[in-house]
Amino acid sequence: QVQLVESGGGLVQPGGSLRLSCAASGIIFNIYAMAWYRQAPGKQRELVAAITSGSSTDYADSVKGRFTISRDNVKNTVYLQMNRLKVEDTAVYYCNVDFPLYRHYWGKGILVTVSS
């Protein structure tokens, strides 16, 4: 069974930084693309960043230049380094396996609150 466990969220002031982690199990991690999504209150879940098995990356326009997605195939973990955080980055963040067979698996998510 696929399990995704997010961690690293919290409260941070605007302009601050956080690093999210997502530990994956139940899959052959190194062969799948991974993605981070977020869902703000009252809004639909949106794709934030994605990374292929070969570590090519892609980002939503709203986070380009501020967020960096990376992966550690030894630890079966995907990361999201978030810098220069804005109030509008406040959301619950989720990781996901970017493959049709596994896209319905979601972790509990981790709350990021950007506020002064």
C-alpha cells in the first residue's frame, strides 16, 4: 500500500523559509515522478511543483524562483524548499505520486501558515 507522509510545515512570517518533506513507501520510488500540491481555504487543490525520476522539475508560475523541489532516492523522500514566502502561500501542502495508478493516494497533508 502506498503511504505518503508530509512534514515540516508550520507558522512563518512573510519573507521566511520552510522546507517540506514527504516520505513515500509502498512504491519503487526512484522510477516515479513526484509532485507537491496545495489547497488553500475555500480553493481547489493546485499543482505547485513536480519532479521527474530524472530530476527534471516544473513549477507553477506563482512559485517560480521561490520554491525548489528535489528528491532523495535513497531516503524515498521528496522535498519542497520554500523561500520568500508570501501570505498567499498559506495552504495545506500534499505530495503525490505523479503516475495514474497512484494518483488517488494522498497523505494527510501539512499546514503552512504565512502570517505576521
